[in-house]
Amino acid sequence: MPMSHVFHRSSVKAPPAVSRGEGAYLYDQSGKAYLDGSGGAAVSCLGHGDAHVTEAIRAQLDQVAFAHTGFFTSPPAEALADRLVALAPGDLNRVYFVSGGSEAMEAALKLARQYHLERGEAGRSRIIARRQSYHGNTLGALATGGNAWRREPFAPLLMEVSHVAPCYAYRGQQEGESEAAYCDRLIAEIEDEIERVGPESVMAFVAEPVVGATLGAVPSVPGYFKRIREICDRHGILMILDEVMCGMGRTGTLFACEQDVVAPDILCVAKGLGAGYQPIGAMLCTEIMHEVIAQGSGFFQHGHTYVGHPVACAAAGAVLDRVVGDDLLGRVHPMGAVLRGMLEDRFGQHPHVGDIRGRGLFLGLELVQDRATKAPIDPARKIHAQVKAAAFAEGLICYPNGGTIDGKQGAHVLLAPPFILTEDQAAELVDKLARAFVAVGL
């Protein structure tokens, strides 16, 4: 293979070149097929080669590819915003389009700060987020996230953020403690932190409804987010929900927070919004927040070159046609149940699988040294990297990560296959994952 001038994610080993995609599979240049069991990073919810989406992109390119939003809006952006607002929970009524999840979170944080400034509460700058969360790789999003190993090299560059415990029942709920008591304890920690820093200093509480890459598809216990919503309302704190990975149907409802029966002040989506066909993300906010800016400075002090890109918005509109219009969303709960059942049948008593969890087609398996004690596998083994490589060799793309417990200890495998997954493909996924486990000595 000739020398590559691409700065790859790994500077040691270049990945194989992809040649094409079809349905739930990607193919490399040798013709080998890979079942896309994680949608890349929970991106490809429609699979690959969806004709309706590619035709929408082609049609928009025939009209106009790009017009800067400092000068123009576009019909695809207007139509997509209308549809998202009509489908969104609560009072979310304005949409700010960006090119990905990190950009969406940066926009959310900056809007939250500007909102408080324009209301005359300049003292509100503190963010409360959770350990073992992930909110993106730009500096503001990285500071907000609680992914320890991603943060560590850049710590001197990051703003100070309060990090409280995640809602991670498998590890956090004590023996003999009920879900309700566990929830009470987590809520008390949040309230204590608000009192410690001063309620008048807190700008926003930020969380993923179902934690993705860092914890491996961990949902909250019942009532947790409703309690946080009440705390935020009581103290004038904004609730920002990050659905970049878990949103847009991945958990079985278009917006993941619908299952927690809450609506945030700001909600961020990306990945499944464009399904990989174009880079796009979106920040949704309430009409009240928009009005504060409109009646104040009149200008959101933020922006990127490609916000509201017409081709990206046209692609996302076509993705919604398929997910909502053709009701691929309706497949997520039943196919998620099928896949989860297969995972539980194969791995439910596996000595090195401690927990199988998630919602819809967003599932995680936590890897352990011992099921009974929940003792983690020695991090020096880098078992997550071994599983990823072994699965890839078997022709399965999955999304393992390490540091599940605290940034160093623990490992999990995240699964996020396309909504078009069939029962046969679910069985293939489980078989290939099982062979990968055997190959790495699990």
C-alpha cells in the first residue's frame, strides 16, 4: 500500500479503504463485507446507499450547493426546522443548524451564557455535568464532558465545570438500595453542588438522556430527569440535553428524552439527523430563549461557515422522510427487543459480560473479569481494543471503549445497528461478536 498523506486517527496503522456501502454492510477494496453493527459511531441509522436520501442530495446540488447564512436562508433549512419543531418535545421552537455534535454542544453552551447575560444575570457561568459523560471534542464540549482520558491531555485549556455522579445503576446503586433511594442520593448530590457553588452562579445542567460512548448505552433510573427538571426550574438553571448519539430515533422515540417525560430548554442532535449522508447537527431551543436574544442584542454571537448548509439540510429532510414518514422509527423498539433477546440468550450468563443494557437499537455490554464481583478486566489488556480488532476481522463493526468506570478501569461494547436491521442480520451480529470474544480469550 503506498504511503498515505492523510492524518489518520492512528498514526501507527492505516485503516483499510472503504469501497462501497449497501444496506447494513460496508465493503473494503478487497470486497470483504462488514456488518455495520454500530453505525460507525451510532451515525448510519438508515444503513448505506439509501436511494431516497442520495436523490435528495443530488436534487439540491442541481439547485444550489452553498449560500452563506450571513446572506441567505434556504428552503431545505426552513423546511427541516419546521419539521423538527413540529416533532420536538415541550416548547422547543427554534433550530440552529451546525455540522456535527461538538458544534451543536458549543452552540448550546454559548447560547446559554448569552441568554443569562441578556437577562441581566452575568454571574451565571457555572456548568454542572456528570462524570463519565461525553459531549464532544471541541474545548467547551470537552470541558463539559466527564470523559477522563479524553480530558486529561487538555486539562490546562479547559474551563472549570462541576461534575457529579452519573446515573449508572450497574456500578452506582448500592446493594440493597432501591432505584428510588439511588435516585434520591444522586439528586441530593446535584442539589448539594448547586448550594456549594451558589445557585445564582449556575448557568446550565448538561446530560445525555442515555449515555453513549463513555458508558455504553446507560439509561437513567425512573424519575431521575424529572427531578432534575424541577431543580433547574426552581433555581433558574437551563437544562441542556445532549442527544447527539442517543437521539433521532436511536432509542425508539425520535427524541430520547420523550421516554423520560421531560423537555429541556436546549436540545442537541447530530449523528442520526444526517445518518452519515451529510455532516449536520442541530441545536434546538425554546421560543423564550430566542425572544430574549431578539429583544436584546438581536444577534447570537456565534457562527460557523457551514451552518444551515442547504445540501446537508436537504439530506436530513430526506432522512426524516424515511425515519418518520416511512416509519422506520417503528422498527426500533421491536428490532431492539429481538437483538437484546439474542444478546441475553448468548451472553446473559457469560462469565465476562456483567451487564446488558440500553434502549431500542442502542445497546451496550459491559465486560468484566468476574460477573459475580463485577471486578473489571485489567486495563493493561486493553480488552476493548482487542475486541474491536477481532470483531473487525470477523466482518463486524462494533464500538468498544475502555475506561467505562472511571476513565481507566472498565470496558464495554456499544452496539447501534441501522434501523433496517433484519433478524438474520441481528443473529449474524451476535455470532460474530461471540467469535470475537473467543478470539481475545473472553
